[in-house]
Amino acid sequence: MEKKKTVNLNLKQYGMVFALLAIYIIFFVLTGGTNATAMNMNNLIMQNSYVVILATGMLLCVLTGNVDLGVGSYVALCGAVAAKLVVEQNMSIPVAFLAAIVVGIAFGAFNGFFIAYLNIPPFVVTLAGMLIGRGLTYTLLENKTVGPLPDAYVKVGAGFFMTNKIPFGGGTLDIITIVAAVIASVLVIGAELKNIKTKKKYGFAMAPTWQTGLKVALTLVILWFFFFKIAAYNGIPIILILMAVIVGIYHFLTSKTVAGRQVYALGGNEKAARLSGIDTKKVYFWVYTNMGFLAAIAGIVLSARNASATPKAGDGFELDAIAACYIGGAAASGGVGTVVGAVIGAFVMGILNNGMFLIGLSTDLQKVVKGLVLLGAVTFDVLSSKKKN
């Protein structure tokens, strides 16, 4: 009889999930459960929407072994463009959004051209982009805040999907959110069953049944806790739907398409990728152009949530996005990382920020804690790689 091949779950892949839970539970104790209220869960989503969107694009840059230092400035500039057009030029909201996206893509293509075709180091190009973008934002806004923005605009970043509330336990629950939780649960279980079937078909090593069951059960517990909390508030935020669509598209792009595989190959070994026939210049160009596009989306979302555009919007966002990727398991040298990992990293940062704010920790100490978490994540990656080698 053929011996069944088994393999333990990847510690690096799932370690941050357990770290995320541990951090959340610690702050649950420290805040007396305040971080688990329905209102706070909703705030956690909305406050971290920009990080998730930016981290999704930043991951592609990190996979090439580089980063984009200018995304915070692009966020500010694109939000300013959309807000100015709506408030001062009375332009329709969809057209203003399209104009902001065009500006973001243009900045991304600007970076991509210098990096891909003139071989200027990405650090230098994106640092220049950061300064140029911030300067243009101050010039466009004339150092003033533009707002308030109309309700239809604000709804993108602070609105909710259609709700249908029913009485429950002295309060109400949004039935549409519960249906979404059921659908998500079916998808989680279906994806795991498909994964098991594929591994059996090709004779791949499989995790022990108890580990797989624990992983799925833990996923469903987190999923239902999350959906139950937002169902008890105002239902599904529109920004959550937007984030889910973006994460889903880029997860598919990186894991199932040729373009995604080329990014991994470029980050793993650029010379080998080029010799194998991959147009590395084209890969660099579209990766950085895409980063500009997602920065524009984040800029629109941020201005909508704030109901205004300000010159200092997006300040430091690039650091949050980069940290989210590294904390989520991306390798500093490139070629390793996943979209899901970047999202987990973004929420680790978000829960840290939220929890430290709730317990009244000073902003100075908050930066110290986030710096230590980032350093710890990268150190863990480096030491794990050395051990494997």
C-alpha cells in the first residue's frame, strides 16, 4: 500500500493569522471588550480600507524586490483632483473619479517609464515622485481644505450597502449581511475541498486532517464573528465590497495568470527571468502603473471618508502599505508574498493602531510599537530563509 504523504501547515503562511488573533485578544482584554463592539468593528474596516487597497498594489512592487515611496502623495493628489472638480467645477462625481484615476495612472506610468526603460533605481524614482506629488497637491489645493463633499461622494467611503434589518436579541441584525456570511462560508469550505481534491489527484503532500479542519474552523469563526458584528451595526460598508473585489481580482491575477507568474519570476531572479523570455521592462512598467491606479482609488476613498481633501492627506501611507506587505509574509528580497498575506498584514497594523488608540497610548509610543512589529516580521522572514537554506 502506498504511504500517504503529509506535510504540516506552513508556519510562515499561517503564523500571522495567529498573531492577528493574539493581538486582537490582547487588546480585547486591555480595552475591556471595547475593540469588539459593532461600531468599532465598522470603524476598523473604514479606517484601514486605504491600507488594504495600497498594500494590494504595493505587494506587486515588493515582489519585484522594490517599493513605491510615492503612494501617499499620489493618494493626496488624486483625492484633491476629484474633490476640486466636484466642489469648485460642479463636475459630475463619476467624471471626477475618472479624472482622478487618470492622474494616478499617469503618475504610475511616469514612474514605470523611468524605472523600466531608463533603468533608474525605483527608490530614487519613487522618492522623486513623492516630492513631486506632494508639491502638486499643495499647489492644487493652495494649502487649503476643499469640502464639504456631497453625500453621493461621501457614500463611497462612509456609506453602506442596502440594509434589511430584523429584530434580534434586543437589537437588530441586517439579514443581507447574514446571507453574505453564509455565502462566504460556503466559498471557504468549497475552496478547501477543491484544494484537497486537486492535491489528491496529483499526489501532492497533504496536511493532516486535524490541521485542515482546525484551519477551516478557525476561518469560519473569524468570518462569522466579523459579519455578525457589522450586521448588528449598519450592515455591509460599501468600501468593504470594493476591498473584496480588489483583493479578489489581484489574488487571481497573482496566483492564476501568466502576468502574475512573471512578477514572481522577476523578483526571484531578474536575469534568469529575462533569459527565459520574460519582458522584464514591460513587467516593471505595468506594476508601477498599476500602483498609481490603486493609489488613485485609495485617494478617492480617503477623501470620501473625510468628506474633504486636505494637503496633508496620505502622509505616511506608503510606510503603512510597505509594512503590511512585509508583516504579511512578503520577502524583502522579492519573489515571495501573497495578496492575502498583505491584507492580513494590513489588518495587523490596523488592529494595532486601533487598540493602542483605545487604550490611550501616545502617538509617539504607537510608532515605536509599529516599528518593532515591522522589524520583528522582517527578521523572522530573514531567519526563516537562512534556516531553510
